[in-house]
Amino acid sequence: MYLRKIMLSGVASASLLFVAFSSTYGAPIESSNQDVNIQSEQTERKTSVFPDSVVNIVDVTNLRSGPGLEYEIVGKAMPGDTFPVIGLEGDWHQVSLSNGDTAYVASWVVKIENPIHFVNIVENTNLRSGPGIENKIVAKAKLGDSFQILATEGDWYQVSLASGEIVYVAGWVVKTDLGDQISKPKVYIYHTHNRESWKNVASKKGTSYDDPTVNITMVGTYMGEVLQKRGIMSIVSKIDYTEKLKAQKLSYSLSYSESRKSVKKAIEDQPSLSYFFDIHRDADVPRKTTTVTINGKAYARILFVIGTAHPNYAENKKLAEALNKRLNQKYPGLSRGVLSKSAHQGNGEYNQSISPGSLLLEFGGVNNTLEENLLAAEAFSDVFAEYYSSLK
């Protein structure tokens, strides 16, 4: 799993927090009113696996429920067995089994077969030493040039030159035969109540615990990062709706109207988007209700909220129920279920009329911690990636 511990300076009430950093073409995300494509900055970069890659088993081995020897054995594989690859986590390949389940197999007992793909340059461009415009220019490419793809990293392709040298080219100056699976975003993550925080971080203001920096936006940011690692390109909105409403002298009750504008603009800019996740933190619910322990770790539980005040809510509910079932199968007790709310019980719509792939997700409550929420975000991303792969 990818969860990382780092110190967050300036937050005295939380000495150790789990934080995800992301970048747009190599630049760190700032806390500003903007939407950004998520591409992880890591010491050890993770490359994507081609959608039609296959592993060939070369030794008798165990198939496991997760990427490590400590995970449960769920099956056996024999030399000569082959499995489609759907993900890569460290030294472990996530593979699809014939019965529709997924499992993990160690990289040291397989040979990977990657199909040969090429990029075709569509405008004069630079070739760089790494996946980002901050990296050194090592060569030039002109319109019509073609290079074999070795791997993908975010919006960049790792390619091989005729000399054997390995370089990177930006995805927006090439055409490939890989289609939408590599280059177009599918998930939009936003935070209508973006300053929602936790008791161990923020002081109570009115009826809520809010913080301008350490808040639910960090959970959505991390979710986008994990989805990216799983090969699902995501856009995470960092818009501070609280500040926008204040600047316009508008009531907090108009938060969903403001976030709806962002969702519609995202769809206009990126028609490939299919899923829209509005990430929230639940209210002052007892900790015993919003927390579950799985393998010795405390997770913030997730509640799916479906607004029924629009005619097509059944499609949103269908998606929520499918993910709820998968969550509790793989992470028992992580989901609190699916809650339907009418216009008499709240907003009643929650921007879900925009798309059948639109969901509101309540992560834990004010009595949980950022660490517990990030564990839940990672688990949700894991399950959603498996769900998404099952649709292909």
C-alpha cells in the first residue's frame, strides 16, 4: 500500500499526519482555487502497466489478497499460467483471475509481456530526462517522428530512441494507439464543504470543526493520487468554496450551487469524465459508529449519501450499492451503507443529477483523525479501481 507518513509543519495539534503531495506537470499543488491533474511526486516513481499486459508464471507460487507476503493466500499458480495485469504496486502485480476476482503475484516469479506501442509526434517538441517540464531537455523531436513506448508516468510517455537512450515525451504532443485508457481523466474529485476538519485539529466554530489547511481536501487529494497509481487518471479540485462564498457575501447554504459550477465546467473541459466524487466529513457522530478496525488499523468508515430529489437517482444509488458491497467484502465493516435523502432531509440532490457516476461520500466524522481518513481513502480507491477494471 502507498500510505506514507510525513511531518506537517505548523500543525501543533497533529504531530504526525499522513499527507499526499501531487503535481501538475511537476509543480506542487498550492492551496488555491484551481483544479489540477494528479500526478504523484515520489522518491521512487511508479510506472503504469499497459492495459493489455500479461504475466507469465515461471515458478510455482502463491496468489495473495494484497501486495505482500503478509497477505492471505487466495490461490496457487503454476509455471505456464498467464494472467492479465490490471495494476502494479511496488514489486507486486495485481492480476485478474478467470472467475472475475483479482489477486497479487510477486514480480520475481513472473515474466511480464508488454505489447509494443508507439507514440507519433504531432508537433515539434522537447524530449526530457524525466516525466515533467522541470527535467533536462536531452533531445528534440519533430512532427512525424515515432518512438516505441516503454512505460507511462502520469501524462508522460517513457520512450526509446534509436540510440537506445531512454527519454520522456509529454502526452499532449503525441498520438498513440493506447486510446483513452492512458491519457484522459475519468474521475473528478471535489469537496463542497472543503474546510471540514476534525476535533484533534480544529477548534469548534459555531456547530462545526473547520480548518483552512488541514481538512477533508487532503483526503480527496490522496484519493486522486492512489487512483492515479492504479491507472485511473483523476482530477482533484482544490477550490476553497468557503472562501468563494465569503467573497461573494453568499450564504454557506449555497455551497452545492457553487460546487455544481465547478463540476459542469470540468465536464465541459474534460468530456471523458465519468465519475464525480464529492468528499465530506460527517458530523459529531460517535466514534464507535464512524470507526472500524481492520488488521489492527483504525479506519474512518464511509457512508454513501444519495439525493432522491431528481428523477434519475436510481442510477446513482446502483453505483453506491455496488461499491458498498465490494468495500465490505474486501474491508469488512468499512462502509456504513447507503443513505437516501430527500429534499426534506437536506439538499436532496447533491449535484448527482449531473451524472449517474456522481456520489457523495462521508468519510468518518469529527471524532476521527486524518490518518484514519487516509487509510479509508486508500481502501476506497483500491476497491473502486477493481470495480472500474471489472467494467472493461
